[in-house]
Amino acid sequence: MLSVLGYGSKLCDGLKRREFLRVGGLSLFGGLTLPRLLWAAERGRQRPPGRAKSVILFNLLGGPSHLDMFDMKPLAPAEIRGEFRPIATSLTGLRICEHLPSTTRLMHKACLIRTISHTYDSHDPLAIMTGFTGGNPQLPAQPSDPPDIGAVCQYLGIGPRNMPGAVCLPCYPGWGQGGYRRGGPYGGYLGSQYDPLFSLCNPTFAREPRTRDYDPVMPLGEPAVPGLANNPEITVDRFAGRRSLLRQLDDVFAESRRTTAIGRLDRFQQRAFAILTSSKTRDAFDLSKEPERVRDRYGRNLFGASMLVARRLVEAGVPFISVHQEIFRHYGHAYDMHENNFGMLKDVNLPLLDQVYPALIEDLEQRGLLDSTLVIVMGEMGRTPRVNGRAGRDHWPQCGFSLLTGGGTKPGTVYGASDPHGAFPVNHLVRPADLVATVYHLLGINPHLTVNDRVGRPIPIAHGGEPLHGVLA
């Protein structure tokens, strides 16, 4: 859970300050930086309309092999091309992996980037969610990290007033590895009040894996919204006490409220409490309201359920939702296949992707939401061109893919090409910063907007990236 004031001193009712507004896992007041709050509110109202109202990022954590999925090299030597064959898609001239048959029918609606390239060799989505590729890879999330897209959406006050601006499903990246919080979906130096709403999960597994790392077992279950029902520590009395803290805060600022600026803080407080108490967020997580055929369409597992919740959050107006595929029995990196690359892809990862991606795209389209919802499928890196001696592929951030659908992107587009071995881009190299800038552009946010880091330096939210006009409709 996230705290707001961050200190252990007690208030007059005996509650610690660090407990202030931890209900629901969403911190909304961290630091009480009034100028930022007021500026954000104004920016949110003044933001020009973008093509995309919402973004869903499906993060294939671990580094999906571009060579075995969306950038196959059938003419390369066997140790490069691997075991799979390409098949035709609905987009003339484009061929992708044979184990993605349902996805092939939708490629005329999608925009495929084949040249994502960087040097950030780390199993976390920080680069693809922020555009930042510096720092020290493999560190857990740090307060000095840059804010991700969802945090900026919240900072700017985008989205309904009674809903969070960003949601992370089915949990934070790293949860499946004993709680190691991997960088990416956080407020970073903007403050923890701009973290997303992190859902809770308690997956079950049908069997034990035969080996520890390279025999994934699908997690079953559904993500749950944090709150009173999911947090037995929080009684009704304690929650009422936390509401009283808002009133105490009102008293602290009573003398100052004669000014217009401080008076406007009330609306932010009201929105915070509305998010914490409204049933609208809980309703988005209530999959019992979905027909059985829809549940089956997405898949009866944790990731299918998470993607269905993501669609419901889009309907509720949430601007940014990330779904992170990482939780398997005794294995945290869904796509980190140093061994058994082809078995894991064929038996688990590709069938899963080939179910949830088409289900989401077709569902959004049927509901008239695809044009205003950007769906991104990618991981943090690609994999090595050469297959290693354990039938695996190793880390390769120098070349990877991103699949974009809807939200103002150009359908039926293949952007960029890699060399004959899929090792490096040969044209249209795309940095994570450029991809993030494109997402901001589609959301109607200026990617060159700056926010201050922890020492007051103005930092562009897309870290110098430029929108990719070749992928825009």
C-alpha cells in the first residue's frame, strides 16, 4: 500500500500519518503539492482532444522473441529462423507466426512496428512506459525514476473525477517474484500520489511445474480492486477515522481558505474521497456482470480476466491501463526464455496472446470503442537472433516489436524493417522515447511538456522522443 505523508508520527486520533488515505491502494495527496494539483487541474481541462481517450498496454514481460512472432526470417539459417514457420495474414504481404492464427485475421486493422531499439537491458517496463533508457537496469522501482504515461495522465487530471487515471493489472510488475517492484508504472519523481491503482490477485494453479523456470503453469483467478472487502485490516471504524483525517486537514488550512487557491483544494479532496468510496471502480472489476460466452472468449485465466477488466475500465473512462503478463508458478518472466523458447511459446504464451488480443480488439470494435482506444502489445526487449544450445534465445534490446491497434494509429501498416537476421533495424529505428511520444500525441498530450524532477530540473515527459507520424492515421 502507498502512503501520503510518509511519516510515522501520530495524529490526535491515534492514527499514524503514514496510514493517511491508504485505503484502496491509491495515494492521492502525497506531499500536498498544491501548485501542481491546481496546475494539473487546469491542464486537464485545457488539454486538446486526442484521437485516443484510453490506452491499454499488454506488457509481455521478459522480452518476447520478435523472430518467432512478428518478424520471422524464414530464409535465414536454421539457428536463426528457429522452429516455427510464417503464415499469411489479412494484410497482403505480411506473414507472422503459425501459432497466432486468430491474430492473423486482424493484422489489416493493426500497425506493426518492427524496429524498437535501445540499450536498456532490464526486465522491467520502465523504458517502454516512460521513454527513459538511462539509469541502472535491474534496480527496483526508485522515487527518482521518471513518471510513466499513466502517472502523467493523473498529474494532468485526465479522466473522470470519480475514477483513477491509471490502473495496473493484475498486480505490480515483480509481484510474481516475491514482491520485487520492477520499475515502470509509478509516479516516480512526481510523487507516489500519481501511482496507478494496483489491483490485487491471488492466483491458483492446476499443477506444479516439472522444472522451476521453463515449464510455465497458467495462473487462474481474477484481479480484484483494493478496498474494504479485500483488506481485512481496515474496519469500517478505521475507514471512518481516515475520513476524519480529511476533516482535520480542513481544520489545518481553515485560516488559509480565504484565498481562492487554497479554497480550490476542496475539489481535489472531494475527488480523492469519491475515488476511494465510489462503486464505479468496483463495478469495473465485477466480471459476474459479463455473459459466460464473453468470459470464455477472453479465457478463464488471470490474464484473460485482466484484459476483460481492462475493457470495462475503458468503458468507465480510465485513460491508461496496463496489464503485465508475468505470474506463472515458480516463474516470474513470462517471455524470458533462455531455455525451451519454442515449447513455452507454442504451448502457453502464443495461445494466450492469440486468445486475449483478438478478444479485446473485436470486443472494443463491436462496442464502438476501438477508434478511441489504443491497444499496445509488446515487451521490454526482443531476443537474440541466434538460438542458444538450450533451445532458447537470450536478451536482445537492440531490436524488437510493438503491435499498435486502434486509437488513431494507421491500420494495415508495417513500420520499419530489420536486417536479414533480425539483429538490427535497417530503417525507421524507433526508440522507446519515440513510442511514448506517439502515445502522448494520440492522447492529446504534448510530448515535449516538462515536469520537474526531484531537484527541480524540467524534464520532458517523453524524454526527447518525437511522435511517429508514419504510424498515425
